[in-house]
Amino acid sequence: MRPTRRRFLTALGVGATGLAAGTAALRGADGGARAGGGTWPQPGADAGNTGFVAERGPRTGRELWRHEAPGPGTAPLVAGGLVLPPSARRPLDVATGEPRWQVQPTPTGTAVPGGRRTPYNEVTAVAGDVVLVRGGETLYGLSIADGSREWAHALPGPNAAVTVADGTAYVWTGNMSQSVIIALRAADGAFRWRYRTDPGVGLPAVSDGTLFLNIEGRVTALAPESGEERWSADPPPAPPTAAEQASGEDREHGFARSPVVAGGTVYIADTAGRLHARSAAEGRELWRFTPEERPPAAPGESAAGSRPVVADGTVYAGFADGRVRSLDAETGEERWSFRAWNAVTGTPAVTEGMVYIGGRDTMVYALDRVSGERRWEFSTGSGVTGIAVAGGRAYATTRRGVVHALGHGGGA
């Protein structure tokens, strides 16, 4: 059983000025502008985590370069002519894959970007000319030009996931006992507000004046003005698999991954391998998609697929049964499916004509958005954890920490 959850969150240090600024920053439709123009500035591409970029993706899957990052992670960010892998120690030139900043790891685990000593572990988002990077229990703002430090803000925990909307960075941080949501002005790190809640699962989504998070397996909508919980919901019970029936296991399922918000709807996967759509305004269930076969999962393991992506009234997602599916965003009706060789768990990307996705079978697949037809594929040699698309190229990250730049030599 999960522990009892607080229905109202504890506000910490919320001043009137910070509230006004933070609330204004949340009022944009779907949380802010779409990614595009050769950028993938945050993990979900935009503030709603939709994974959509308004450009053409690569027509071919030729490998242009590869780079071994220090460890596994999600898809890299792309901005300012740089590819920023999950480990921020080596931002790379988009054309060559060569390091742009002169970053030297030190014996103490710190690094020296631009000749200045700055300890950091992972890139979290890009906001204009500032790269937001977590180092230990501190969030740093670094110049995208040379990596020099612009500002620093202490965090109450060793983890961080950041979504940027209208110049405000919404930072999830915490540990096994609590989460803290902090709002900072991304340009200079100025504090706006923060509040504490129960343990969560990383990346927030921001849309129309509301924060959406996965808190203890519940999809939860929060009011930034007070930290009040507007609504929250658990997934409905899932029928046991044959393996669960045979073992007598009584498994409780929760939501998995981070929420995605588009067109007034929240989309989120669960640990039973299903995909859900709920009203962003009130949390009411709109539909849920259940694959015909739910693959067995070992005790304690999740059957969740990928985080979905959304574009033009269609949801695209990978599933643990080895399929990629296109679903009608309003009804959940399946439009097409594509079978991979194993569970499809890597975070996908969608462009104006293609869906790029991968998973445990080590392949990157480029699928036609309308028909689901495979246009090309590329073998990475390791499970694919996420894909970003920018400037006509796809950048895929693997469980081994390798970043593959894929596309045509001309960048299209």
C-alpha cells in the first residue's frame, strides 16, 4: 500500500510578488511556445511535454557521429548549436559531435567549464542563453556560449527535473520522503516561490495556469498560487495477468512516467501497460487504452511503455507489448500499430511527418505519422532511452550513455 497522501501541500516562503510573477508565467496556452527552429530545449520539447517539434525530421537514418557520455540518461537537449547530453560535462557541436566547451573533470568530481570551477552532474533544460544544470544539491545557470556560471540556487535534494514556461523554471527536486517544487526566474535564478509535497516522479508539465505531476503514482494538478491540490487521480484497478493469478500476487498499479498535456487533456501511462487520458481541468477520465495482451512483469517491475507524445489530435506511444501505436487524442481509438522486437519504452519525438521512437530492442524507428509505415531504422547496439529531433537530425541516447546523431549529411 502507498502511504496516505496530503490533499493540500505545504506552502513554503511564498511572497506576494513571487506569486504574481509565477502565476503570470503560467497563463500561456499549453504552457509556452512549441519547440522548433533547430532546438529541443527541454526533456519534453515544450512545457507540456508533448514531444512535438514543428519541423521536418531526418529522411534517412545515416549515423553522422556518436559520442559516449559518462552514463545513461534521457534524450539530449539541443540549443545554441549544441547537443547537451544528460551528463552536462561535454556539450557537443551539432555538426561534428566534438566538445564545444573546454570542460575538464577534476579528481573531486567537479568540472571546469569555461575556465571556472563548477560542480555539476546533469543538464536539465535550456532557457534562452542559459543552460540549467544540476550539480549535487545546487541548480546552476550556465552561459550557453562558454559554460561560465551566471547564477546558482541551492536545492533541498540531490535530484532535479526542470520544465521552463514563459521564462520561469519549475524545478522538481527531492528524495524518497518528500518533493519540493521551486519556481525560479530562468534568466538570473531569482527566487519566486516553492512548496513541499509527497515524493514524486520528476518532470512537471505546465499548462494554462496549472502544474501537473506524477506524485506517488497519482497524476496530480497543483495550483501554483497556494500549492493547493486541484485534483488528483489513481488509475483504476487492472485485471491480473495469468502470471499474477498463478503466483497469487495482488499488485497495486500506479501511473508511471511524467504527464503530457495538450489541448486541455492530460495523457499518462501506468505500470499495468495502459495509456490514460484525463481532463486537465477536473481530472475526469476521458478514455483509457488497454493492449489486448499485457506482458508479464516480474514482482516489483513495471509494464509501462513510453511517455506519450501528442501532435495534431493524435497520441503516439510505445507499449510494453512491443508495439508503437497511434491513437485518436479525443477517443483513444487505435489508428495504426507497428510491431518492434521488444518493449518500446524510450521517450519518442514527433515532427510534422514522422514519429521517432526506440526501446529495448536497440533500434531507432522512423515511422510515418499517418500510416505507421517504417521509413528507416538504425541499430544502436543498446536499449534506446530517448530521442530528440532538431535541425533535421535525430539524436538518440542509449542505456550505455551513447548519443547517436542520425540524419542526412546536409542536416535534413
